[in-house]
Amino acid sequence: MISRKIVVVGGGAAGFFGAITSASTSPNFRALILERGSQFLQKVRISGGGRCNVTHACFNPRELSRSYPRGENELIGLLRRFQVQDTVQWFADHGVVLKIEKDGRMFPTTDSSQTIIDCLMVAAKTAGVEMRVNCGVEHIERHEDRFLVHTTSHEVIEADRLLLATGGCRTPALGSLATQLGHTLSKPVPSLFTLHVETPWVRALAGVTVEKVEVSLHGTDLKETGPILLTHWGLSGPVILRISAWGARLLHDLNYKGSLRINWLPDTSEDSLRSLLQERIKLQSAKRVVNSPLAPISARLWEALVTAAGIPSDRRWSELGRNGLHTLVETLFHTVLPVTGKSLNKDEFVTCGGVKLTEVDLKTMESKVCPGLFFAGELLDIDGITGGFNFQAAWTSGWVAGQSMAHP
């Protein structure tokens, strides 16, 4: 039987999974991965602080899809075909056991991304996938029923089927291969970023983590609850990353400026808090307010919040008064921090935007405008919140594309 060639452009998670799946499904299709950089799976290598957050322990496809600001409805069908349990089983079948952490993130038990890289590399070699690094693609032509792939090595490779898995379009230029073949892109803007806050007391608390706060963006419907990290440039942590994901386009339109409101005690009602503070006034009247932190707020953060409320460091509970009590409650529930910009983790950059989903057959991941062209991963206008969701989208879309490409 004649062997036909599948060319995969992009040596990341989605590209590897697509190539491995197609080659494993049908040996009649020879798969070739072309990677512009000097290393395969670079994003896998650095994700999760070098541990690789493979997926998230959410085993209901519909519930899982709610973690994707772009692509929520479109992903439900795809996730039913290859869901989290399939990812866990695939890696187990290839010798890698995943563990679940308390926040739902799943990592290899080795806590090393190299485990995932080695697994994918071995699986690709076993399936007969050819792999090339330092081999980018300059442009692609559609010639009759085939593709002519022009590489940076001045080589022209013929392909029967083509998978574009080049990653997020940080700029429209990075989606140029898709547009050359007739596709249009949703405007790419950053997602999953941290926020600049120039408030001095916030920056002075760099390194302080609070396990649960409620953060909202004034004047919008954006609101998230979760852990926050104070940094030397402002705010980070899962709750900020989720705000940035759901509000990616809105924050872009606002030029990353606005007012964040933080409730430091989201599990406490205002009435309960007032009662707790009034109890302090009765039982700890001689103590200084600044020296009496309220759990679960740490001593350092409590001191900063008391100062931010305008309460002098020598003020005792007995001297707090009605106005002081009101101001303290307002500060604990509604700290307002002006946002002046954003910071990107350049290595783990996630993009909102990409190839429009209306131009892709989501049952096969094949282009509706260019037969034989398939897509997977962040090149599509699909992105998830932090926690392993973007990798799951890569495994799912890569697997579906690989299955589809392997069939005549």
C-alpha cells in the first residue's frame, strides 16, 4: 500500500499528540514534525514550574468546558471524545502515572516535565514519526490535492495532509500560515497575565500569599475567587490569572488600566465581621489594633490593611470608634487598588485569539475552507484558565485531528 505523508508544523504538545495519534492509528500514513526552534516540547518543559501541569481532575466534559473563556460551547463535543480520563489513561499506558493535587491540577508523580517529554518522544519514535528541529516553515502552497511546504532549510516537502499546531498567535504574523491557506484570525490578545499595582504597601508585601480572596474589576462583571500572591510589581496567583483569562479582551480594550476590588474575607459576612471586631473592642480593648490580626489574615498583611484604613499604629481597640470600625470593615471587604498595566510570563504565554472556530469542522479538526488542512492547540481561538486546561485542549484537539488525518 502506498504510504502518504502527514506534515505537522509545530513540535509542541498538540503537534506531538496529533502526529503520534495519526501514525499509531494508521501505519499507512508517515508523519513528520517540523519545529522551528532548537528543542521540541519547550512549553511542556517549563510549564508548572518545570513539573508540567498535564491536565485537571475534572471528569465531566460539560463542567470541564466551563474553564475555557474562548471555546466553552464548542469544546463540549470534543471533550466527550477525548476527555481528562482518556489523557490519564493514555499516559498510564505509556508508563507515566499522574497525581491529583488539592486544587485539581494533575502532574506526573515524578514532579518533572522531563517525564512527559521523554514519554512523548518515545511514543513518537515508536510510532515511526520523523522529527526535525531548527526547521521552520516559510510558506505553504496548496497544489492540486497536496500541500507544498517551503521550509527555512530551503526544502520543499510534499504533504497529503497538513496539521498546523504552531501555538498561540502572539501577533497576527504568527498565524500567517493559516491565513495563507484562506483562514481568518480572531484578534490575538494576551491571556493569563499578572497585573501591575503601584500601591507601595502591596509591593512591600512581595511574597505574601492569601489562600482565598474575592477579586472584582470595578465597572465590569468580572469576579473571581481563589488564591492571590502579592509581588514586587503588583498582583499574581490563580485568582488574578483567572480574571485575566475571562477578561482578556475587556482588559485589552481598557489598556490594562482600572480598579480592582479585593475582599480579603470572602467567607465572612459583613455582619459577622462587625460582630468579631466589636468583640475585640470589648475583650481586647487595651491591645493595639495593628497588633491583633484577624484569622486567616497574616500579621504582615493585617498591619498593612490597618494602615491602609488610616488607623494609626498606636490606636487601641478601645479608641477605634464608630468611624474607625466602619473604615476597617470597608478596607477588609473592599480594598481598592488601581491597576496600571500587566506583566507576561513570556515562557508560558497563552493567547486569546487565533483561527476562528466557525472555519473548522470541530468533529474532525479539519478546515472548512482548505481540504486536508487540520488544526490543533492554541493556534485555534480556544484558551483555558490556569490549571492544566490548555494542555487538555492540546491533547484533545491533537488526538481528534490525528484520528481524522489517519483515515482516508
